[in-house]
Amino acid sequence: MSDKPSIKPTAIDDAYMEQFTNDQLAYMAWDKSEFSLGVYLDEEESKCEDCTNDARFELMTAVLASKALIRRLTGVDPKTIRDRAFNKILRSNCFPQWETLQ
């Protein structure tokens, strides 16, 4: 038998994000978003599959951190906020008026 340490996988989900403070969540969201953006905007790194996979993971983590922070600060699920905002835009007259060329 080998004495390898057993490493348990960690699920990165909404429950995982609850362990962090607001400051940590805000920093995590910014840092991971910036990293991902840097990879996708870099001509060389954007062609590297391992780099883009890392960037995708970091971006998903940033979104989860943002959602946890928004939920904590507002007491409302972020998807509900987005739906309400979208519905408000649809009900308002804030879309530009244009005519089609048909």
C-alpha cells in the first residue's frame, strides 16, 4: 500500500463561495475576470487550449463570486434582479426608434 495523501475534490459552487468575505468575493471576481480577459485578448495565449481552459474556469469562478456577493449585498438572487431589470427595459420606451429599410 502506498501512503499517498488523499486529495478530495472541492466543488466550486454557490455554497463554496459563502465562506469568503465581501472583500474577498469582490477581489476574486475582479482578479479572475481580469486574468480571463488577459488570456482571451492575448494573441498567443488565446490560441493555447490549456490557457483558454484555465481562463474559462477562472471566468466561471468570477461569475460565482459576483453572484454570491450580489446575493449577500441585496438579499435577492442576481437572476431575479436581471429578470426584473430586463422586464423594466422591455416595458419602458427606452429603445431607439428606427425604421427598417424594407
